[in-house]
Amino acid sequence: MSLWTKLLETVLPNRRSVEIEDELAFHVEMRARQLMQSGVDPDEAMRQARRQFGNSTKLAEDTRETHLLQGLSALLRDSRYALRGLWRRPLFSLTGLASLALGIGVNVAIFSVLDTLLLKPLPLADASLVMAFVESRNGETTNGNPARMRDYRENLRTLKAVGGYYGDGLVLAGTDGPTRLNALRTVGDVISVLGHTLVLGRNFTPQEQLGRANVAIISHQLWQRLFQRDASVIGKLIRSKGMAFEIIGVMPAEAALLDEVDLWIPAEADQQNTSRMAGFLTVVGRLADGVDLTKANAELATVAGQMLAANPVSDKGLAVGLKPLGEVLAGEARQPVLLLMGVAITILLLACVNLAGLLLARNAERAQEAAIRMAIGAGRAALVRLFLLEAVWLAIPGGMLGLLVGEWSFALLKAMLPAETPLIAAMRVDGRAAIFALLLTVFCAIAIGLLPAFEASRVMPRGAIGARSALLRSALVVGQIAVSLTLLVSAGVLTHRLLEARQRSFGFQPDHVLALSFDISWDTDKAKLHQFYTQAADAVRLMPGVISVGLVDRLPLGGGAQSAGYLRIRGMELPETQARQQYGFRAVSADYFTTLRIPLMKGRVFGEPQGDRTPREILINETFAQRYFAGIDPVGRVISYRDAVKEPLWFEVTGVVKDVPVSPGDIRPRPEVFVHFTNTYWAPATLVARVNGDAAIMTTAVRKRIADIDPYVLIRRGGSVDSQVELAWTKPKLLAKLTGGLSLASLLLACLGLYGILAGFVKARTKEFGIRLALGATPWSLQQLSLRQGIFLALIGIIVGGFLAVPVLRLIAAQVPGGEANDPMAFSIAAILLFFTALVACYAPVRRVAKLDAIEVLRHE
């Protein structure tokens, strides 16, 4: 018989079974006829014929087995038995499916984010060859520079192409108001470095790359949105305020996965010739064929040494290295995502442990079944297979549901992620996530069923099986409680540190202040830029209900600051390392401090422009004064923040203001200087206005007043400063919420495990309790006996969890503002919460003991 025929007969055995039974009946009948022809009574002839053929059922079974694949047949038979067992226990099955679907789904969602950030290659041609230049000055990370980028391009032979880019915006005027397009300003041949192949048109020429022509390459999405995929788009113009860009090419659709950019434009010539110490460029390069990262970094070190020798002043303290672009883009998101992935996997492990404990509880009930099976010839392997199949048929639908839950969870998670999350456009639940879900399903099947199956197959007396099963379940519950405590403490630390950080003094008062952040292109003329901001501030200042108006390059807590140059203090000789230390640099107006009520600690605020001339005056914060003027009055001192290669440009320090944090994670204030915005250039500034009444309500009127001044100006964000300060806490709050939610899920699983073991404890000792009641024991004494076991397990789990939490807290300490490894308050709250939740889990089983009736129990036994 062919293998295919055997496989068909194994899967569809009914037809063959009927044929075998009919054939056996035919042979029995023929033998009976032969006996009747020899004179035997018909009834006796039939009995003798059946006796001669033996056990017809066994004979039919043996004949059938010759037509089947033995292993597959047994597997199908045991699978049907396992499915019937699960069907008879719907509560257990539904609980298991829900636990696995939730655990696998959350893991699939977080894996999809982690996979895009850390595992997948970037959506680029030969992405492993694309590197980013990582530069630092005196140990502090800094951005690249066009001058240094040109040195890399001209001297590195291990790279076939080098380019740089920075983000910008282009504002189009339309019937519905100004519309912003995300632009990528390029320096050099960035498109060749990234390996994009244009759908239409051509790349920038060497002359165009220098910023000497108004040309642009548009994204595939913009081509579809504005031009309906018109193939004749090449040569058409995109018009902005006083400027038009000729379209010379169209990017492929996959280019948007790296960054949601609408168009690529060469940086202006002036921007490409800025000071060598300026830092604003992301510099990337593509490795030459046959070159690895180690060799490229070795050559880069040599070139960096040559650059330092040629530029000893501007390049002093500069360090540079190459890293894969994907690793650099992932950046700060790496650690939080890995932390969440670890928590999600832990939750899934807890779900598996919980289900394994429930299966272990059935072992004592099925000890007699296992003994009978082994007595009639079943081996341990057969028993392991039978019990393991229950876990398999629980895990398979759990994994399928988990993939659906993963899709929903991922959509929710992606909506919660900040818009600036790297590679967010490329994140999706794809085939790799499905494979991950499959692997988790296999893992869950093994984790759930292996230990209960192995224990059930051991040849032991029924009582020993029950005792061993109870011991194993107790150990699993202790482990669940310990892990749950660790997660709760971790979530508590995250939440506690977040609350502490938010209660710290901001150094300013955000209430009753509105803020409008302008999205102005970097190619805007300096004089026109300052004129617009001055007009906007004056117009808003005259509006009813406005108390004061100021300007700032970036709001406090918004992150980031302009980088200042080489520090000089007239009359003081600063050590070279101190002169090159980084400090914050902010462009503001004089009324900015009054509007946000930032206290002036000493001196006065600098003066406003007098005609076309702005006084060369500067303010510093307390930390700057402590670092550079310790024990000296800084007011009246003269400093220069200009590049070391240029002549000093002196500014008088007129006052010292209170420290204001740059970002939520600023535990230690940074030294900062403040100059009037007309003494520097920073296009995308923010207007702040202190008002009487609700700031959010007045925002609409202010927007209209700004539009009257310049309809091309796009307001990127507007509203109360309170709401914008709230946005600054998005990332810490998201991490705390996700960790807290997962920790509560682990707490629920631990309590279910404790409930299950106490319920099993009560059921296993029902007869004993009946006898105790008959002999005079009170229900309360039996309740105490059950409750003590639950409390004992909870306390052991809390103690173990306390030791386990110490190294875990050290891992998460760096993820929150002010994070520390020791947090007694978080540990105490988590332990108390877990203990009282354990008492709630013990309530139902202990309550059941009080309802036992001795006569009914003994009669049933």
C-alpha cells in the first residue's frame, strides 16, 4: 500500500473501517455455512465460527492498523481525546485562550516596534552599508558640519559616497490656509548614499548640490497627492513665499518609510559654508565594496588626526566614528523598547506558568486514568504525548487569537507613540511578526504542557502524585508572586520618579500663557525674519487681554538648545577644556522672562533694539554663573561665545536668571546664555503671551492676527503653555503607563494562580475536612488552615521578589528622570498591594471551607 493511501486512510478512516467489518462478517458467515452443511445446528455453527475467528473487535483493529500510519493515527486519536477534554472544561479553556491571546498579542505589538527599530534592515538598498558619522566634542555628542563633511568625502577611500542632511519646512499658500511640506535639506549626494532609485527624473547635479539652483525632488506620496501621479510633473514648479522650486525627480514610495519627507532640496550655499564649529548636519556615508566597518573606522581615525592637524583650533576635542545608520536612528528609543519587550515576555511567562499550574491540578484527578493506561500497555511517551496535546490544542487557537490581538494592540501602541519616533512610518505587523507569534505559540505549548505531562506519566501512588503536584504548583505560584512584585515595584519606581520630576520647580509659571510655534523655513532672510517676529510681537501685545509678549527659540521642557561656540571671558584665562565645554544658547526677547515669570536673580534684563542696533548684552543662568564665575559677581563681565577660529564678539553680562530645565529629564540644570533674538539667527521661534483668562480660548484670535501679518506663516503648534508642557512628558508617561498596565496584568495572573492552588488545596482535602468537622473541628479553624497556606505562599513570593527586584531596578533607573535603584516607598506600596490582593484571591476557596457539611462530605466519599 502506498504512503499516500496510508495517509488518506489515517485521516479519513471510516470507509476502511466499514470495509474491514463487512469482510470479517463475510468470513464468519462462510465458516458457519460450512459447519451447517456438516450437520451442525445454525446457532451452534455461528457460535463456533465466531469462536474460531477469535475476538473480532481486536482482529478488526489489528487489520485496520496495517492500513494506517501508526504514529499519526495515535496522534489523531489522542488529539480528539484532548479536544473533548478541553470542551468539557469551558471555563478553563476560555481562561487559557484569553491569557495566551493577551500575552502573545502584547508581545507581537511590542515586537513589531522593536523589530523595526533594532532588527530589520533600514528600507534602503544594501542598508548594511549605510553608516552615520557620530561626532562628539569633549565627550558630548554634537551634530555634523558641512566643512567637516567635505573633508570626509575628499579623504575617505573606504566610503564610496558621503552626504549630509537636516530637516526643514516649506510653506505653501492655499485656499485653506498655509500648508507645510516636510523638506530635507541636503549637502552632497545624499540620495546616492541612501541608495534610492528615482521613479521619475534625475538626481541633483554637482552644481545643484552646492545650493546654486532652486530645484527639488518630491516624494512619491506628494506626487500622488498634489499631482495625481502625472508623469509630466518633471519641470513643474512648487511655489513658496517669494520662491519657486523646479521639480526634477520623484522618489520611490519606500523612501517615505525612513522619514516622512515631502521633498528633497539642496541646502542654500550660505548654509553649506557656515562656521566649521557649527553643528546641525546629519552626515552619512556608504561603505565601498568589500570594506567592513572596522576598516572604515580605522581610516576615519587617521583622517580625523589629519583634520585636527590642519584645524587645531576648531577641531580640538572633536572625536568621530562610524556606526550603522539604523543603530543611530534608534537612538534613545532602544532601551525603553527593550524594557517593554522584557516586561511583555515576562507577562507571557506568567500566563504560561498559571496555565501549567492549572494542568498540574488535574493530574491528581487523572491519576487513576494514567494508572489504567499504563496497566494496559501505554508507555510513558504515550502518556506524555496525550497530556502535552491538551496544551498544544490550547496554544494553537491562543496563538491565532494572539495575532489578531497583536494587530489591535499595535494600532493602539502606534497611536500612542510620539510623532518623532524614528522609523514610525515603517512600523507594521508583518510576516516577521506572524513568525514570531508562531514561535511564541510553540513555546507556550511546551511551557504549559511539558511539566504537567511529565509529572502525570510518572509511576507513583495517587496520593504521591497529588502531593508532588501540589508542591510544584506552590513553587510556580511563589514564582508568579515574586515576578509580579518585581514588575509592580518597577512600575512604581517609574510612576514615583515621574511624579517627583513633575513636582520639581520648573523655574517659570506656565499658567495663563499661550504659545504659538512658527514653522519658518531656514532659507528666510535674516532681516525679514526679525521684522516679522517684531511685528508679530507688537501686534499681539496690543490685543485686549494680553499682559505681556515674548519670543524664544524653543519653549522650556521642549528639549534641545542651540549649541554655543568657544567661550571667552575678558580678563579671565579659562582652561582650554573648560572653554570648549558645551553650554546651552537661547535666542529670546527681553519680555520673555517677564511673560513666563522667570525670576531675575541678579542684575537686569538686556535692552531692546534701538533702531537698527541691538545692544550687545547677554543674560546667563545660575548654573552658568556657578561654573564660570564661582565666587565672582558675573554682572558687568564681558564674554564671547563666538567660534575659536574667529575674532571674539563681546557681550556684557547684564543679569542672572533662574535655571529652567531644557527637558523633563534634566535633573541637573545646564549652563545657558540668553541673547536677544536680533543678535543671532534662528528661524522656527515661539511667541509666548501672558493673558487674562483662558489662554486656549485666546489662541484663535492670536492666530488670526498673525495670519493678517503674513498668510504664508505656518503655526506648527498653538495653545496654552500648560498643554505644551504636558506634551513634554509624553514619553515618560507612556513608559510608565505601559509598564503599569502590564504589571497589573501580572498581578491578576498571580492572584489567579493563588486562587487556583487554594481551590485545589480545598478540593484535595475535602474528605479530611469532613472528618475533622465530624470530630468537632470548627469551620473557622479549617478556614484558618487554608488561609495560612495562601498567606505563607504570598509572603514567600514577596520575599523572593524583593531580592529579584534589586537588579531589575538598576536596569530601569536610567529610563526615568531622577531614577535610582533604591525606592523603599515603591517597594512598600507594591508589597502591600500584592499582599491584600492575595487575601482577596484566598477569599473564595476559604469561604468554600465554611460551607462544608461533614455528613454530606462523608456520604459522598
